[in-house]
Amino acid sequence: MSSTAFPAASGSEKQAEQADRIFSGKNDDYGGVIVEMTSEPMDPSLFVTILRASICQWRQQGKRGVWIKLPIELANLVEPLVKEGFYYHHAEPKYLMLVHWLPVTVNTIPGNATHRVGVGAFVMNQKNEVLVVQEKSGQFQGSGFWKFPTGVVDEGEDICDAAVREVKEETGIDTTFVEILAFRQSHKSFFEKSDLFFVCMMQPSSFDIHIQEQEIEAAQWMPYEEYASQPFIQQHEMLKYIVNACEAKIQDKYHGFSAVKTETGHSKKISYLYLNMDHNCDYTQ
Amino acid sequence: MSSTAFPAASGSEKQAEQADRIFSGKNDDYGGVIVEMTSEPMDPSLFVTILRASICQWRQQGKRGVWIKLPIELANLVEPLVKEGFYYHHAEPKYLMLVHWLPVTVNTIPGNATHRVGVGAFVMNQKNEVLVVQEKSGQFQGSGFWKFPTGVVDEGEDICDAAVREVKEETGIDTTFVEILAFRQSHKSFFEKSDLFFVCMMQPSSFDIHIQEQEIEAAQWMPYEEYASQPFIQQHEMLKYIVNACEAKIQDKYHGFSAVKTETGHSKKISYLYLNMDHNCDYTQ
């Protein structure tokens, strides 16, 4: 959703010229328009003049949602935008996205992202040893508890790729993704946001551990029984479910969700579909 | 993560009094402090005076991340905060959350929410008819394509509950959640954000359709074969996988993920864990 930028003013002559202009934006798929401001400084009163003229035109065109992506360098324009009827939609470190619903009909602007996504990696070698770590910070710091490598899925990253990356970063071990064994949804994990945490079974293809000094205190291959018998797991209802699913998987009595790369419809966009592929029917017929 | 509010100033006497104050915040679990501003108007220069004194004290206390939750009514304080070194972390319609990392060590402030979560509901009655709808807007508008009821999972809502709610809202049908059959992760679905879409099998407990006039053009119980043979599905690789999984499920040859309510550790927080429960092992041992 890139959009055209407004060429910023510099100097009062240019400002006078530009006062007649309107912002150029890109149409979205829902009858709205998206304006992406550059980070060049802009005088707030000139900004408001152009904004009002632009909104007048967009109203005539029957536009619905008007989106303004404002770089943090233009923090001085947040207040004028709010005074003109815009509200916050979402923000990232370097910009704030504001939106204004023009029609008198019900506002159908979709909500913001609601979930963070994390992965935990169940990596077992051929000696039935599982790859475990102790972290330098976080809730288990100093507890002596050995845990699966875990991490946060980056924006735009596939869950199966995130699991490979996190294991490699934390322990130096190369793996390939096998299956999602289970996932947990929890709420108010981070301010008001929810969390989805996917337990991924991974197949290791290297075995020499090199820990990431910054985050990881220690890492090792640990006999599975020793991992599973840690008191923390035995007292933790959810971890017990996960450990039992891992154990069933080792015994080939469990089927999680595989990752299948698929195309979707006309756009032919490629996405991963996760589903149980371990059945006697051919899903591709 | 609620926090104490700063009693806002009103009148110049109060301002003079308050210039000696520091903001009171709530400590977070990571060595940081969270200040939640009230929506009472505040003079920017007074705000900066108090902010600087506060930061000085927080530095002495060894605080790491400083979070300021700023109601949209205080949009005039965004620029001063940015000038003092704060940047945007996330935003919702009524507030902006800014953060400032005080230590000289690497910034470990976690990222923002990255995913929206959606559900699609596969609801079949005892006559092997599936519940389908046509929407008044969106990509299938006017296409004649009959689709599963779908919707967005609200902030703080469980996936299994969202599926029940969406089916009820769109069609008036009461259901209970059975299993997650599959899910898709896609990227850049909404600006830079990703999307997780869960296909849920639901058991209906009522059968009279009452459509939601605002969003839904039509709804019906349709013979499954008729649904599955729609050209759009046959041309859509991912939908074919999903349809085949649904078909295998009807024939009892498919096992998705059930929802199990579990406690996690010391906090005893209740979360849903989704996993394959259809195996010959007792996960609760």
C-alpha cells in the first residue's frame, strides 16, 4: 500500500504556490484515499489549508476513509490533524497513521492489529535429546528451568521461518520445520494486546551448539525425560499438555499441522496454509 | 497494566505548584515505568518541565523503558514528547503510546502487535448442508459466490468464541465450536500488518436463518457438494485444500485442533490451548 508523497514546501514562495494545491493520495480498495507525507518540515497553517481543500475535493469525489501516514519528524502536525477530525489508527516507531471517516454512514474503518505472534521450537536429535536453553532475562531468569528456544515472529515473517531463525540465532543449530504441534492464545499479554504462541516441531541438521551471548545463558542437548520431568513443567497444566503432545509425536501417535505453500485465487498471492496432512485422503484433488 | 494518573493542572496557581512535581507511574515487569496521562488539558511547557524532572529521577532509579500513554485530547503534547526523545510505540483510536529507552545499553523494547486474526466458520447441519452467505461489500460482492461466514477476532476475544459470535451475528444461527481445521498466515494484508485466518468447524444448534441486514445480502443452507463445486473454489488452490479438509472431516478422516482451557504456571491465568486431542494417549497424565 505505498502511496504518492506530497512534495514538501521549502521557503515562503513555495508555500504561497502550494496553498492552492491539494494532497495527492493513492486510492485504497474500499473507497478511501491514503496520503503518505514525506518527512520534510511543513508549516502547520499551510498544512491545514491544503488539508481542508483536499478534504473538500475528496468529499465531492465520494471518498470514505482518508488515511494520513505522518512521519515522526512531522509530530507538529498531529494536533492540527486531530482538530480537523482525524483520529489515531496505528503507529510504528517512525510514523503515526491517522484516519478520518468522511461519510455520514456508519464508520467501517477496520481495527488495528491485535496480536503478537511467538514461536517455541521442539528440536530433538536422534539420541532422543531435546535442545533447551536458559535465558539471561525474562520470567525464568535464575530459575534453573531449561526451556525450548522461543522468540517473536517478525512483521511479515512466516511462522515456520521464524522457528528456524530463532533456533539458529539462539543456539547455532540448523533446523527444518516439521509441524505445528499446538498453539496458545492469551490475552492482555502486552498492554491490551493478545498473543498467539505456536509450538513447532523442528528437525535438526546440525548439532554443535553456539549460543547467542546476548540473550542466552546456556544451551544443551538434554535427555527428553529429564526435560519433561522438571518440576516447573509438572506444575504447569499447559506445559504438561505440550510435553505430552511432544511425547506422542516422538512415538508417532500425534499429528499436528504441516505448512503448505498455496496460491490464493486471482491475485496468486502465495501464503502458507497450516493443516493436518497426515490422512488417507489426497487434499490436492 | 493500568497505572496511576497524573492529576491535571487547572489554573496558573496550580501550575506553579505542580512545576516541582514528577509524574507518578507504575512499574512494569521489565524495569520500566508506565505513565498514563488523564485527558485534562495541560500546558506544553509545564508538561516538559515536569517530564524532564521525572526523567532525571527515573534515570537515577535505573529505570529502562519509559512509557507515556497520551489520550488523543492531549495531541498538543506529542511534539514536545518527540523532542524529548520519545518515539511512537502503538496507537488506538483514543490514545497514542510513546516510549523512551533511558539506558545506554541496547534498546530491548518489544515490538508492536503484528497480526490481525480472522475466523471462517464451517457449519454443517444433519442434512449435509453447509451454512453460506453472500456479503454486501468486500471482494466477493456481486460475484454470486457463496462463502462461509467470516469475521475479525476482537481484541481480547478467543478464536473459538469469535467464530460463535460471527455466525450468530451474520446468520442468527447458534453454534458450538468443534475444531480448528486449518489456518492461513498472509502478509501485507492491511498496510504492513499480517493476518492469521482460522477455519473453524462449528456444530449448529439452531437452524432458522435471520440475516444481519447491514453486512449480509443473503444466507442459506446449501448442499455441501453444491458449495464445493463453485468455480471460484475450484480455481483457488487454498480454498480447495480447505474444502477437502472439510470433506475429510465430514467423513471422520480428519483431525484438527480442539480448544482446551488450561492454566499457566504460577499466575494461574486461563488460556485456550489448541491441539490435536484425537489420539490414543491421555494428555492430562
